[in-house]
Amino acid sequence: MRKIIYDVVIMGGGFSGTIAAIAAARTGASTLIIEKNGYLGGALTSAGVGPMMTFHVNEQQIIKGITGELIERLQAKDKSVGHIYDSTNYTYSVTPFDSEAMKYELETMYLESQGKILYHAMLADVEVMDGCIQSVTVCHKAGLERIAGRVYIDGTGDADLAYKSGVPCDVGRKKDHKTQPMTLNMKINGVNREKLVHYIQTHPDNFKRMHNDISTITKVPRLSVIGFEKEFECAKQEGRIHIQREDVLLFETNEPGEFIVNTTRIRDCDPNDPYSLSLAEIEGRKQCQELEKFMKSDLEGFQNIHMISTGPSIGVRESRQIKGYYQFTSEDILLAKIFDDVIAHSAYPIDVHSPDGEGTYHQRLQDGKYYSIPYRIVINPVIHNLLVTGRCVSATFEAQAAIRTTPTVGAIGHSVGIAAALSARYNQYPDEINVHLIQKELLKQNAYLNIKEK
């Protein structure tokens, strides 16, 4: 097996891992992304996830930097309408986009930064010595290959690299280790938007979780809809729907009349077990078939819909969380705790989809408040040359339910990439780097940081 050396090796080219890789390359590091699929973007391009939510707290944009630049580039090509009001009022803004354009733009931004990519490769083994990763072994069509870096970033979403390296991890909620349910999204077109809007306007009691001012749906270029409670409950009672939730959730994409349906709910499957994950994919497709039939027969404006795609992969909300130098908590979020080592901000609420079945648990910050995310949740005391980004950072079950969304993990990824590059540049471990250097470089790269709050 041949051995290749890079400054920074990024295991996993999901959204957060890719933003981290772009940041590391722009900060001067030689970088390699190792990605299991043939494209970048993770859940946004491989799980049909959309829109992105949220970049804002009220009118203030608090997630910028590379993640914000990506949206600006998509807007310039008419591949995103940009940040618009969330007509469900769950968050201040949502950001629809074209997923195929997202694939291309992420790849282009990374290659412009002189980064290297290895597609269709998965982690097979990790060589660890004296608390440091010496190399990773990946498997691909040509066999096994050993790749070495000075610093490693785990962007797998499941903390695969961290776990295989010996970093302790938590799984699920504390009392029983159950994780939030998975969801297989489906994309449909052929929705009669006028009929849908009229029905919502004339049946507001059937859309209780939407905006108090129902006229909001006429003021946005793309719709966010949650409701049809009565139809959904009736179909469940009649045995036509077997999904354990209370309503239908769907979001219009960048293409008018095309919607992502985020409604399936697959429980009691382990995202860390490939056999269990396979069963989840099967159950997800079954639920999507039920949904398509139900929507055509029961929902106003959906009589002529066509299913474009599912997934193509199931969406996983959580799996492993590393045990870092600090564990981010719900109190940190709700109290908008200030951290000296802040590397990102977010205002997305605590959003727990019940592992037990029906029900979604929400906790919001006070209006106008947003929280800080500390550097210590992306580093750990066991493996010194490893950083972790994405939904598997060090956080409690409840806190992870807030920081798992794509704009937030993009902001985290930006800081992680900079930290990795600085670590390689100064020949220091990530936990030895002065966080003020990371903050300074983040600001230089147009990220938002309220470091005056220190």
C-alpha cells in the first residue's frame, strides 16, 4: 500500500467536511477530501435535504463566511432564491437551492482552492500511535490505500474516524441511548401552488403550526408548509398511513412547484449498524410510497404530483457524539452562554424528533437572542491531531438537536478547517493553537463572530 502525505486529510465530504476542506485549503494547507460518494455536499446533495435553515436571528445574518459565499454564488447563477422568510414561522429564514448546482459549486469552490479529492473511498482502518493518527487506510475500487496527513478532520457525520481512533463517544439520549428517527425525504413536482395557497388561506385551523399571520404565504417566493393535520390523522385511522407523526411537512425548492416532502419517520434503527441502516432505507421507501398515494388522493393541489426521487440516501439526524474537551448543552443554548473560544453562532432552536414515535419537542431562545459555539467541542483529549466537524461534535442529545442543521455545521466546518490549517502551519496540535488566531482568520475570511461579547 502506498502512503501519501497531506497537511490536512478530511474524512467525509459532507457539507460540513467540505466547508472545512475549503477553509483549510484557503488558509494554505495541502488538503485531501476522502468521500464515499461521487460528489460533495452530504445531506444537502445525497439525502434530499432542503431548504437550509437558518442563517439568521431575526433580520441579522449570523452565519456568513464560506457558507454564506456559497449561497451568493448560487444566487448569481439563479440556483437559489437566497434567504427568504420561513412561512411556517419555525425559523426566521429558509434558504432554498438547487441540489445539482450545490454539488457543482461546492466542488468548484474546493478545487479553486487547490484541494484534492478522492471519491468512492471509505475508511477501513486507522493507525494510531502515541495519541496521534499516523495514517488512515481507505478501501476503493483499486483495493486498500494508506493515506497520511499531519492533521485530520472527521467529517463523516457519524464520528467514524474519531470512533475508530479510540475517541470515546455517546449515542442518543442519556436514559436509553435511542437516537432521533431517520427520515427519507422525497422530491415531487406538479403541485398546483394556487390551489395549495388558497386551501391554506381558507383552512387555517388545519395548519396550526404555521405562521400566526397566514398571509405570509403570499409574501414569499417559495413556500414552507406544515399542516394537513385532519387529512393525515384520518389516513392513519384508516390504515393508509403508518408514519408516526402528526402532519405533513414540505418545502418548495428553488424550482417553483417542486417540493421536498420531509415527513417520513423511521424509528428504532441504528445508524451505526449497516444492517439496521439498510432496513431503514427499505422502510423509508415504503413510507414514501404511502405518502405519494395519500397526497394525490387527499390533499388539495396535489392531485397531479409526480415523485421525482427519494433520498437518494436516508437522512440521519444523529448517531455518535464525541466526548470532547467540553460538552455543549441545552443550557448553553437557551441562556445564550458566552464563550471566550467562540468559533460560530446559531439561532436554530432545540428541535427533537421523538425517538419514541409521534411528537416533536421544541425549545426556543428569547426573541433576538442567538448562541455561541465553543472551539472545545470539536477537539478531544485522546487523539491530539484530530478535529471533528458536523453533527457529531461534543454535545448532549438536546444540544445536538439544535446545532445539527446545515448552516450551523457549515459555520463550524469553516472554523475547523482554519484550525487544522493553522495547526499544520505552526506544527502544533489543534488543542495547542491559540483560539484567537482561529478567530482572527475567521473574521479575515468574512465569517461572523461576535467576539466583542468576551
